[in-house]
Amino acid sequence: MTAEAEPVPLVHLEYRGVREAEGPLIVVEGVEGVGFDEFATVRLASGEVRRGLVLEVHRDVAVVQVLQGTAGIDPATVTVEFEGRPFGIPVGEGWLGRVWNGMGEPLDGGPPMLSSITRPVAGSPLNPTDRDVPRDPILTGISVIDALTTLVRGQKLPVFSSAGLPHFELAAQIAAQANVIDEPFKVVVVAMGLTHADAATMRDALEARAAAGELALFLDTADDPVVQRILAPRVALTVAEHLAFDLGQHVLVVLADMTSYCEAVREVSAARGEIPGRRAYPGYLYSDLASLYERCGRIRGSAGSVTLVPVLTMPAADITHPVPDLTGYITEGQIVLSPDVLGGDVYPPVDVLGSLSRLMRKGTGEGRTRGDHPAIAAQLVAGLARARQTRDLADLIGTAALTDTDRRYLSFADAFSSVLVAQGTAESRSLEDTLARAWLVASELPRRELTMLSAADIATYYSEGKTYPAGDTTAFDPRTERTPEDPVTETDERDGHG
């Protein structure tokens, strides 16, 4: 048996002076043995220390990305030390219950994260041969999502929004309320490019969950160095991967706003003098986004999972913009927010007909949510599509010229808005409550129109003529004649839904 070789100590090479410093980049000449993605320490003449990453090496020239920016750097006096390893962070449950910046430094006045285990933040996508199929739901407590675009453990499900819509509020609500049943569950939130007011709002919204030790919050504000925005999601995903694949927990990662991240990538690309692609974004934006999104999923043989909800704004509400366009190619569906949906005064303003969870059937049905869930979801979407066509027809010929069935579809759309979709920003609904509301909305339609539902489910849950008590957020069971507190009459009170 041969003795193990002693580990070769890392040699830290220090170079004095740089050729140039521009934007977030410095160019160091005369380097030897320096590799891509290597960690560097930049020391100014004043004694200030900054961190950097090697972006490119060509012969004896290295391009270093300074994480805190190059402001105040004198190229003649600065020294750069290459540490022979990639940028890594300590991992463990110590990240939970705390607030950090995009580089993993504490913002809550607490101590830095310490651990004997360190992981490089660059990470790597999961090996396709090791991937397991996403399955089982993550319930957000938001009815329109849980009922119609159910989030599945291991899925990538983005939220597409536009300026002025409450996407940050929705992201915070998902992070605060999401949960799984009877299994360890944690949440990691990365908020990028925020104003200080939005950052404070995000901290307040997530305070309770963070205090319970279930959430880690990474905040990057608009005045932070642009390079920190590129690093933030990688730091957070490294934390999530350890919790999921080493500790066997289910982890939800919320990234908002990915458009801010992509703009940071574009800015650094321009500083490097790279040839721009669509809308001046670099040609490698697709692979860059994939390097983040593909870090989520499930690994065969591992109990945990990483589920990803990227939130992004579409400039000018253009879904063909490079950021939502490329995101759509990588992810498994989308939740689309629209200012025009259902009158524009409903929260959350989800455009159901433009939204889709491609893995929903992997997380719903008997043994996961409820046996009737996939069918009632499909029936509601089909009914809403018919209602939208009917409303367009009514604009042309008037409501009085519609058939009775057409008017029932208009009543259905109103009930869909007020009973199922409309919800408070701090209101969390149980799955039973959500599905009861879904059936109450479906009951606005005649039985003969419910072609996607089984006769057994209709006999069990259909409740024509019943109304949902206003303001009641407890589960309503259409199989009974009473709610938990109030009697239900058989009188048709559909007008109360509108």
C-alpha cells in the first residue's frame, strides 16, 4: 500500500501594477500559471482590499473582474494576488434566518458565515443522466397558481411581468407562503437591482419566515457594484444545492429580477469589448442563463430538490425580448402577469390563458393534491377561453343578443375573477379552499358544459346556485349544505360574484 502524497500547497502569486482599469475590469500583464475563474485579491495603495475573478487569460495577460468595481484604483500602485482557486463560499444551514448581500456578506449586523465546507459558486448544471423527474407539488397559498399552474418540486417556472405590475409583491408572497407537506423545506430569495425602499419592503415581507430559520435572503440594490449582481444568484444557488443534495431538503429559490441580472451581464460584456448580439446583449446570454436555471432539479437517489422561480420584467411588455424569450426556451412553462387581465384591478393579475406549467400533471392528482384537480383546472381554462370569446362577441352585438349559455359564461368569468383569483398580498389559502373555490366557479356553468369533468366528480362537487361567503377564507366544501359558519341557500345568487 503506497502512502498518500502530501497535498501541494497553493502558490499565491502577487503582481504589482496593472495595464489598465476600466469599468469593473482590470488588465494584468506578465502573469504565469493563472487560470480562468480564479479568485484574486486586489490591494489598493490605501490598504483597501477588493475581490476579483479572472474572466479571461491570453498568454501572459489576465482580465480580472473586480467585484467591488475599479473606482479609486490607481493602475500604477495596485497589487493583484492570484490565489489558485475559484471563488467559493462556506455552505451550511448558517445562511438561514439571515440577510446577506450578493457576495454573501452579512447585512443584518451578524457575523460572517463560517463553515468547514466550502463550495465554488460557479457550480455546474446537473448531469442529465442523474436527473430524476420533477414530481409532487409546492403549494404557494395563492389560488390561481396552485389551481391552474401548480409548481412542482424540481421545476423551473418563471414569472413574466412588465413595469408597474406587482411582481416583487408576488415573489415575496410566494417565498413567504410556499410549503410542502411533512418534509423539510427551505427558501432562498435573491432580490437584484432593488431600490432601498423595495429592499426594505422585501425584508419586512419575509421577516417572519426568516426568523423561523427557514429562509435566507440575498439583497442586491441598484447602487451596488454591477458585478455583485452577476454573483448573487450563483451564491444563492450554491447555498440551495448544499441544503438540497447534501442535507436532503426541498429548497425553493426565487430570483427577482432576472432582467436586472441580464442587464449587468450586458454591461460587463460591453466593458470587455465583446461583439453584441440582440438588443446589445452578448451572444452567450442563453448559455449564461442556462448555467443558472439548469442548476435546479432532482437527483436520482437524493431526497432533496431545488425548485426555481425566476421573476423577470419584460421591457415594453414585449414577450419576444431576449430575456423572456431565452428564459422560455430553458424553463418548463411560465406565469404571465398582465395589466389588462380581468379589468386590471385584481391581484395577482395572472393572465391564465397565457400561463402554463408544463409539469403540472407530475405534481397534481390522486395522492399528490386531489384526484379531481387536473380535470377541474383544465375545465376552468377552457371555460375562460370561451368566456373571452363571448365577451368579444358581446362588444359587437350587445349582451342582450347573447344566448342564455353565453351569459352564463360571462357570469363564469366574473366569478373566476372575484372568487378564485382575487386574493390579498398576505392571504394564504389552503389547497382545499382553493379547489372548493374552483368548483364554485365551475358551478356557474350548466352541467352540460362541463365536458372535461367526470360524472362522479360532478355529482360530488358541482354546486349550482351556491355562493361563497364574502371574505371567508376557510375551506368551503360543496359536498355539504353549509359552510363552517354560514348556511348556504339554493337560491341562485350569481350576481354577487360579479
